[in-house]
Amino acid sequence: MAQPPTLTPAPAAAPAAVPVRAQANIPLGVTIVAKSLERGEDAVVVTVIASFDSRATNSVMLANEPTFLRYGEDQRLALRQPSENRDLRIRNGESMEGQLVFPGFLPPETREVTLDFNEGQDASDISAPGLSLRIPLPAAP
């Protein structure tokens, strides 16, 4: 008698990045645009473009002070600093695009996050300005 075919579970699909649309800037000349957000099981990944154009200084650091993703009742996920640019330094007249990784996960009911750069710093600080970017999220699948 032939054995019935067995079903093998499909491999888990990698979470897909969903498009988001958010932008923030400060008078010093820093502009941040969030393009997508991926809700993983153990990390949240935000794709951003950061631009800097200023007459005040030659470069700024976007992660010299604590930088995190905030959600809910003051819950936070800390930025995993990229090894090639730990302070997220950007030079005057340049833009950089990349993925910011925040270990942890977002609860499915989360509808908005805030990306905070340089916690506690004033937006006018010419070396490590503070900046917050609110990002509305589509409903989790």
C-alpha cells in the first residue's frame, strides 16, 4: 500500500518591508526621510535617507547620543550602531541612504513610531542635533 504524500511546511517568509512616508528637518540643514519599515520577529528595520546642507558646520552626527525607535507608552528600541559609521556622521552637502536596525519587535497593534536621533540634544546643536521623525504605520498583517 502506498504511503500518502506528506506535507512539508513552507519555509517562513521573510518579513516584507512596507512603504512608509515620513519626513522631518531642522533649520541646521538636516533632513530625514523614512522610506520603508520592516517588522521582524527580532528586529525592526527602517530604511532612511539623511541629507545635510548647512553653512554652520562641516558635518553632524545623528547618533552621537542615544538614538532609538519609540512606540506605545514610552517603549523604546535602541539603534544597533553600524560598524562602519557608529555615530551616523554625515558631511555637509551629502546624503546617505541605509537601513537602521533596532533589535526587538513592535506589537502588531502599533500604528505609529517615532525615530529619535540624539536624545536630549537641541535641534540647533551643530555637532549632534536632536531630531524626531514621526512615522505612521500601516496595520500589521
